[in-house]
Amino acid sequence: MLFKDVIGQQAIKDHLIRTVKENKVSHAYLLTGNEGAGGLAIAMAFARYLNCLNPGEHDSCCTCNSCNKAAKMIHPDIHFVYPVVKKGSSTPVSDDFLSDYRKFTLTNPYFSALQWFSQIGDDKKSGAIYSEESQSIIRKLSLKNFEGKYKVMIIWLPEKMNDAGANKLLKILEEPPLNTVFMLVSENPGALLGTIVSRTQQIAIPPIETAIITEELVRRFSITTDNANALARLSLGNYVKALENFDTSGDKSGFMDMFMQLMRATYSRKIFDIFAWAEAVAPLSRDRLKNFLVYSIGMLRDSFLYNYHQQELVFLNEKEDAFVSKFSPFITYDNIMKMVEELELAYAHIDQNGNAKIVMFDMAVKMVGFFKK
Ligand SMILES: [Zn+2]
């Protein structure tokens, strides 16, 4: 990861580079920001810059031995700690999942905790940094520096540490080994021990600017600026969300038909059509059903805005626009919230492995009652 590959966040990159030039590198940084703002990417770029043998004005050199190893995440002085999931009876540490983490992060360092957990376990579990990890951290820090100038410990989501682990980490931060830099990348710093926070230099990472996400999406996927801008605006500065929405929009035509059929069947109160619809969509994967429910919430919100003449806030393709312009009068202050709640409830039930046919049928039947006749 180079600084140039970090999306936006120029002020933060400049600040970090300046600390190196002015010899003011802190022994512990706490990067705080929402999902998709790029905290992990920044930490990785900085770890590489700290150890680069010929660091440039704005970035690592890209060619030295240290850069080569950092680029593959195999630098012996750059360590990674991240939440993991229990599989058997033994308690795992980050290193048990290192090859997965490398693959995942090298492909794209913008990912959510949920995406990571589903990569290494199943969707149900939420990972943790177990207290056993502290031993591993201490062991790594007690080794002499192999070849780097700094030993860097990048801890992604330190808020996932339990109390015992956090207290051990605190001890290390209180007496940091020489030439060691901790980079804590947190999405929820409120959940950290206050004593840990006070030992770090805090850097707040703001959401990425819409224009910059737009530019990145256009560059990466060669989509139109209008499409990219819509995705960027909906993402609210969260690049993970922008990518997710981009994936979903790839299959939007299918969703559009599913949504139109659902609305027609429920509006016209045809119970057999509703049943047939539920039967037809039930075999889809849970992820696809969840994406469809999110899409439907978006369509209802767009219809509502459309109805109240806020068209400039609505981003739709031609076919969607044609449908929404006719459908929108039926989405009002009276029913929008109830409908959205019903879709969110269906989402939660699908997520909890509810029977898809029953969940989708129940949701559709409830919709019937929300349309005024
Ligand atoms: Zn280099």
C-alpha cells in the first residue's frame, strides 16, 4: 500500500509524512474513523513509508528491499493484529489467519468487519482479538528489528479486544519498546479503554469526499460520472459502502422486476400473485435477498422523494424512473416508514436464517395493508 493508493485523505497523509521528516514519529497512533474512510490503508502506507530505505517527498520509493516486502505484507518488522473467529476449541490469534488476511487486504484494503468475518468464518460470528494475542504481540516486539528502521504493529479494530487483552496492551503502551510504532485503527474509539486512548496520538479520519469517491469509481470501473456520483453520494464517504452498492447495482435489472412484481401484487391485493412471488424469489441466496431488500428500501425512499417533488435527490435509471413516476403517488407520509420497517424486519429475519419463503410472503402480505384503497 502506497500513500498514492489511499483514496483522498491528503491532509492526513501530509501530516504523517511530516512527522517522519521532522523526526517526530509518535510511538502510538490512534486512527479513528468510520468504516470505509480508509484507516487501515493509511496505516499500511505509513508503515511502509517508515521503513522505506529511500523515502520520497510524498511516498515510499517502491523499489527498495523494504518496500518490496511491505508490498507483499511479508516485511518482518511490520506486524498485523486483527479480530479473528473461533473455529475449534483452541483460541485463535491473528497469525492463524495471516494468509487469509494478506489475500484479503492485498486485493483491497477497503473492507468492513463483516466482510472479513464472513471471509474467515461464518456470518453469525463476530470476531474478537483474544487475550492470547497479547503474548504474540509481546513476543514479536521483543525480537530485535530485522531490517526495518521501525517495528510497526498495526492493530485493526482494537475495540474488539476483551478487557484482559486490552490491559496487557496498555502495559506495553506504557513502556513502549524503542523504535516501535503502534497504529491502532478504530471504528469505535468509545469502546477503548480511556487509558489506552490517552497513550496515543489521535488522528480523526473524516469520511471521504464525494468528489473523490466519484473520481475513484470512474477510474476503477470506467462507469459514467453520473452513475459514480450517485453511488458516491449514497455512500456518505464510506468507500466500502460505495463498492457494495456498485456490486448490487450490477444486478439491478433483476431487482427492478422483482420489486415491480411485488408492488403490483400487493397493491392489487392478489394473494395468489403474492404467494407465487414469494415462491419465486425464495430460492435466491440469502445475500441476494438481503441486497434486494436494501434495493427495495431505496426504491421506496426514492418514490417518496419523487412524490414530494425532490426529484433532484433521486438517482434512477430510465426504467426505474418510468416506474417510480407512476408509482410514487402511492408512497406517502402515512405509509413510507411502516413499509421500510417491514422490509428491515424481513432483512433481519433472512439474516437470522428464517425460512425465506415465509419471511418474504409475510412481508408482502403486510405491504397490502399499507396501501390505501
Ligand atoms: Zn522503499
